[in-house]
Amino acid sequence: MAPDRTTRDGQGMVKIMFRFVPREGWLPYDTEGLWARLVTADTARVANVPFLQDGVAEGDVVRFTTDDDGVRWSVERVEASGNCTIRVLPLPDGPLGRSARAVHEKFAPFGLGGETFSAEFPFVALTVPADTDLGAVKVLLESGETEGWWAFEEGCITDAWRDA
């Protein structure tokens, strides 16, 4: 019997799948699975940062449906956490090289958590909590892009982020 990849036993975690249209010239995926903690029978709080899915951040609550195979598919976001999702790709020919660790180190003073896609593709997804100095994070992102350290994108932002 194959292991159940939709739950993390003992941790109260379930996998919620998201569907999206792949972007041309980008990673060739049209789904992403995020770990979440059940809130109700059909809602869950996202527990990790999305690499590909836009419009959702760690801490958000999403509603889902469960298909005949037991896969939970996100339907909508029902509660925003106030957190932002920012994605950073270090430029191979830039001063940081292909180092995801260097990216994490640049954001460590802000206490930002995040994940790296893979060693081969050092794409970093960061969760920026609502109580972070958003203006300072934006300055670092923009200066890093200007100086050729990385390219970045805003996967899920708030009004507070826009106003910072």
C-alpha cells in the first residue's frame, strides 16, 4: 500500500491542492500542494509558504472540497492572515550566485521564514508577517533587484504592503 501523502500523522496536517494556469516561460506546473491545519470540516489554515500559487499566504484560511480520491482541492480563500508571500530568485551571474542561503541571510534580520524550492533551482518563497517592517523589506527587495542580486515577485500582498 502506498503511503498517504495527503496527511502528516501526529501533526494534524492535511495537504490542500491548488489549481492554476501555468505561466509561459516559468515552471511547468498547474497544481501546488500546501500543508494546512484543519479549522472545520471544509476549511484549513495554510501552514507553509506557496511557491507557485498566487493570492494566498501562510496563515490564510481556505475552503476546500474533497474529490472521490480523497484529494482536498482549494475553492477559495475565506480569511486573510495579513501575511504576504514574496518570491525571490537569486541571479546566477549576480553577487549572490545561485545561493538560496545567501537570500535567506539577507532577510534574516527581519526574522522572515521561508523555503527553498530545490538545490538545483534556488527559488526562495518568503512569508512576510503583517507586523514586519514592510517598508524596509521592500527597500531591500528593490535594492537587491537593482544591484543584480535577484529578481522577485509578489505572490500575495496586502494593502499595508502596497502602502509601505
